[in-house]
Amino acid sequence: MNKHTFSGICRYIWRHMVRASVKSILVILVIFAILLTQGWLQETIRRSEREINRLYETTYVFGQIVPSNPNIVVQHREGGDVITRQTLDEIVTSGLVEDIYFETSTPWALIANPNVDGMFPFHIIDEIAGDGNDFDAWEHREFLNELIAIEDLDLFMSRHISSNVHGLGVLFGSEYDQTSFVYTDESLETPIPIIVSEEIMMANEFEFGGILSIGYRLNRNPALWEEMTVVVVGMHQIPQMPRTILLPLSAWEFAPGDIIGFTTLQFMVDPALNRELPVVRERIEEIITQSGAGFTALRLDLQDEELRFVVQTMEENVSLLWLLYPVVVIVSMLIAMGLSFFLTLQNAKNVAVMRIFGGTRNKIGIILWIEQLVLCLGGLMLGFGLLAVLNWGFGILEILGIAGLYLFSVMIGSAIGLFIILRHAPLELLQVKE
């Protein structure tokens, strides 16, 4: 050690690390474990953030417009529109929703074979009510059918028949199929295609292709009955709708009478707007609370509880991890600093020997300093290597930042230890118990 050349310093450091192999391995493993813990924490944060993004991008939030007063639903089934066409159009064109489903209906309808002139036999209404009596829809409801106008048959069936129920659906006549359930004749000169329930079909002995007539009363004009000529193209088997007749929404809008409202409006929020659900809610509520939005007060039923609960919990966990992350870094730096400090103190006798053989304080300090830095670099390289294998890699700037922090901590810890050791005379250091 007479000549403290760079090669000589390197040989000394290597030999010393080999002789003190247990301590050297301990330093490397501690740095490695600290770095692995930090990498795991950051990877956990990243995975959680990716999962949050996935939930926001793929979760569909169901919404519907319903009466503010739940009893209105019962009243509506006795006849009563809920949502105006203007409100429907504003929601459809708002750009906030997709997969929109809506329908309208009246439960005051009768279906029968037409008179010889092709008109609805209105005399049966008087026969049901009795001579001289007014027709009471509620009292004679067992004679009435519900007429529901729908835009999308598949959506309607999917909402009313459970996916685990097999064998139920719509049976079309031999000359008809689903494409027959459309109507474009605004003049109403051709019969409107309808799908009747199995119960109506069997009870009245109707046949596919049969021309029938429907008389219906609208809630807007309770004393006025209208009529339409229809043709049976299909039969549905919806258990909870035994006396229901389906017809295309376009035909309902062409039909005579003040049919301007909708009973059902359901939709899915555009997943791209899931992060802005409060804004979506506020905008839709503005639409449905404005004057004339409905024939009764409306409210938005937005079923976002599951998304909010899951995502909010995950976001809170991520926020907690981000708060914990700098604490882990600081604690890791203190551990690295403390470990290098105590290991430097363990070299007291080596420092005494080197000083006895003429080593200067500066050269001895450099040797011990480099030794600690080499051990730290070994732990960092091992840690970053495993993180790369696990695909928990850091970016270049992160690697440089983390390595710089740990090397700085080791330098500070070693410097403090060297300052304490080099203050003492060699003979005092030889008396220190390691």
C-alpha cells in the first residue's frame, strides 16, 4: 500500500470485500431488497391505475328516466304518458348516451275481428259496459289488452325474457319474419303488423296473417276511442305479459290520436364519459327538470353505484400508496445511510493499520468510500436486473434518480462514519471491539 494507485486501491477493495464476504453480501441484499420493495410498490400502483382505466373504459352504466313519484308507474299502467318527445329527442342527441331504448303504450285497447266494412266493432264496448252505462277502464280491465309500441324488437325481448329461459320468444307465421315487423305507411292504408301474446292468440283463435281491428283509448282524450287495422305476423311468449299486443313504434306515431309521450326511456352512458358521470348526471337532470319535460315530474335513475364504489375504493387505495411511496423512499434512504455508517465503523481496525503504515486520512477515506459505493452499486444492479425480468422496470430517469438517491445516502452514511473514525488515533482504534 505504499503506492496508492488506482489499481492498488481496486485490489485492496476487492480483497477486503472477499474477506468480509458476509458483510458484503448483507449490504448487497439489503439494497436489493429495498429496491425490490420499491419496485413492487410502484408496480402495484401502476396495475391499480391500469385496472381503474379499464373499468372506466369498459363498464356500461345503465340509466333510465322514471317518474319522481313511484306511484305514477301504477297510474301509468292505467293509462298515462310520462316522457315527452322533446325530452326524448334532447337525450338522444345529447351525445351522452348510447344503446337507447324507449317505448310507449296504452292499456286501454281491444282487439277483435272487424265489421264487414273493415271498421272496429265499437258496439262491443257498450256490450262490455252494459246498456246505458259508461265504460270504466279499471272496472272492465279484464277485457282490455295493453298495446305497446316498440322500436327494437330484440331489445324489447331481451329486457322482458331472462337469458336463462330457453324456448320462449317470438314465433312468426310461415309467411313472416322479423323484417315483417316494420311499418312505413304514413297513410295507414295498409294493415299494421302486430305481435300478440300466446294467450290472446289462443283465446280468440286468431291466425297468422289474419286482418283484425284494434280499438284503443288514449289518456289525452279519455272519452275518445280510435281504431287501427292490423295484421298478425307473430306471437310472443312473455310470461309476465299475457294480454299484450306489440306494434312498431313508427305505426304508433302515424296512428290517429294525441300520442306524444313515452312510458319507458332506458339507455347506457357512453363509457368514454364514465370519468365524468357527475357532469353526465347534471346535464341529463337539466333536460328532465325543465318545463314540459314530462307529463309528471321526472327523475334520473343512474345505476352507477357499483362503478363508483369499486373505482372509488381503488382510487383511494392508489392515493394511499402514492402517499406511502415517498415514505418508503425516505425510509429506504435512511436504512442505506445507517447500514453504510455502521459498516464503516466496523472498519476501525483496518483504518488504524493503514494509518500506521503511512496512509493518509484522505486516501483511507476514499478507499472506504469507494468500497461502500461498489457494494451499493452491486445491490442496485441486482435489483434493477430482477425488476427487468419481472417486467417491473423503471424508466431511465427513474433509474438514475433512484440510483442517485441511494448512492447519495451511502456516501453520507460513510462520510459520517469516516469522520468519527478518523478523529481517533490509530492506537485508540485498535482497542475498538468490532
